[in-house]
Amino acid sequence: MFMKKACLVLEDGLVFTGRSFGAEGETIGEVVFNTSMTGYQEILTDPSYKGQIVTMTYTQMGNYGVNGEDIESADDSSKKLEGFIVKESFDHYSNWRAGNSLNAYLEKKGIVGIQGIDTRMLTRHIRNKGAQMAIISTVDLEPENLLSKVRSAPGISSLDLVGKVTTGERYNWNGRIWKWPEGYKQPSKPGTWNVVAYDFGIKLNILRLLVEAGCNVTVVPAKTSAEEILELNPDGIFFSNGPGDPQSVSYGVDNAAALIGKKPIFGICLGHQILGLALGGKSYKLKFGHHGGNHPVKDLETGEIAITSQNHNYCVSVDSIGDSVIMTHKNLYDDTEEGMRHREYPLFSVQYHPEAGPGPNDSRDIFKKFTKMMEKKRY
């Protein structure tokens, strides 16, 4: 099969020439790398990747195809990440659940991809130089033109990417996790706890695991006011994952500040960062972020270590919040903050993704921690 040339140019001037796959065109985003060996469909449909071009460090992608079930966004009609970079893409897939090829899926979703470049070199470059803006093009192959375009593009820290991925209206969710041989099923009876979940780019498996833990879940848009949340009188409030810089989600921070202490609160990833800012803390950007399925995280209160899935470029400095919170988890790769809980209020949050299944499901019990917190507060 004939494949057009494609060009990748980073804002520091590094140029890669490869072959196009997926959609044709031109796309700009912040280039990062993900160390997962599988799970590319979940990555492609994760709203947290909005604004980013993802490089897969594993060499071969597409060998098990894509299917109609393993998506992570309630709205699968639009693309989430901006571009996709792989060493080698396979059109000949083999999996009993597959319905199409990776290439066909990218083309359908309008995601521009490039393959056939040295992804090891690119990954090492990002590790040494840091994540940066980049452009992929199949229509303009002149590096100087592309460099000019990418250098004039705004960085993702200046954008409210949450507004591009949040739901437009409130909805209820009652689907459970996938189980053999039934697949996805609805619960046979209502849950025990009523939870309102802020959608900053929420992943569907978070909703599934909340239901699995016994929750009736109402998902609300990111700008829903604290007053509207309290009118629903939930047993607990969940702050979801999402894309971009938490400081650009000022409305989320303001609403979180108004809700802290009113109801039990649980946050994941961007939700964790928003809660940290609402408590008066500061956030900072990691050099190249954490993106992958093999990050060891230590629970500082129990001493247990979980292998976790991660996807974030920003962290909360728990120390900057002061004595009102306790740091509960840390990343054993670089000692960065991975969790906190409030000393007085029923509130805790984690930076990693306990809902993901990179192989181990070590951290899923954290959803039970949330229900126990709601039970204690209710009774």
C-alpha cells in the first residue's frame, strides 16, 4: 500500500521525516511519550490527551485492531488527542473483538499520524529537553514552514482544554465494567450512594468503577456551580481527570473551594490538582510528564506499593498547601506527589489513574475508600 510522506517538526527545530497513516492533514500539539505496550485505543479516546501529540515508545501498534467497546469518552464522535506517532503501524490485526484497523480508526476520527521514524530518539530527546510543541503534516513537507507554524502556536498552558471535552449537559450513568462473558452490563438494582461527578474530561472506566462500588452517578458539565451541586444533595462529589493546566480551569477551582467541607469529595488526576489549588496550594509542570502503565506508587500510610497507570504533565505541591492536608502517596520513579487527604474534612485525591487496567488492578480499592467515607458521613 502506498503511503504519503509525513513530516514532524518540534519547536526546538528537530525534524523527522516518515510515512503518513490515519488522516491526512496538519496538526499541532504538545508532544509527549507513553510507555504502555498496549491500550492504544484507550489512549486515543482519553479526553485527558486533548492538546497533545502522543508518541508510543513500544515499537508496534495496531496488531490487535480496534473495537466498538474499549473507548474512554462518552462522546466518541470527535478526536481527543491531536496526533499519533508510532514506529510501525499494522493494518493486519488479529483479535476476536476487533472490528477495524488502527489506521482506519485514525482516519475516521481525523487524527493525523506519522510512522517510520526513530521513536527511541524522539523519546530520549523529550526526556532530555522536555515536552514541547510540535507539528505533524502530510500536506506541507517544508521544515522551515512547519517550524514557523509551530512556534507561532499557543502552548497548552494558555488554553482551557477542559471546555473542549466536557459534556454539554447533565446525564446519569449506570454502566458497569466489562466482564467475561457478559461484556458491559447495567446493574440489577440501584446503588447505595448518590454521587455527582464533575466532567473535566472524565474517563468512562471511572464511571463504571463508581457504579461497581455501589454508586448512582450523575455527570455534570465542568462549569456547573457549587450551588447547583448542593441542590442535588449528593452523598459525595467526584472531581474527574481532564486535559491541560489546572490553573486554566479557574471555574473548577472556585467551585471546589465552595464545596470543600460540605460533602465527601474524591478527585483523580486533574481533579486532584484542582482540589489542591482550591485548598490554597500551587501546581507545577513536570519536565516531560508521566504517561504510561507501569509507574510504582507508594502508599505512605500503609507502605503498600501499586503499579499504576498515569497521564499528567502537572503536579500539586502538597507542601505548599500547609498542615491542612497529608501527602498520602508518592511516585517511586521521581518522588513526586501522587495523593493527599484532608486532616479535617472528608476529602482525598490521587494523581494516578486507579480506574485503568494496565495489567495489574492494584489501585481499584480506592473507590471503596470513597464509599466508606460517604457511609461514615451519612451515618
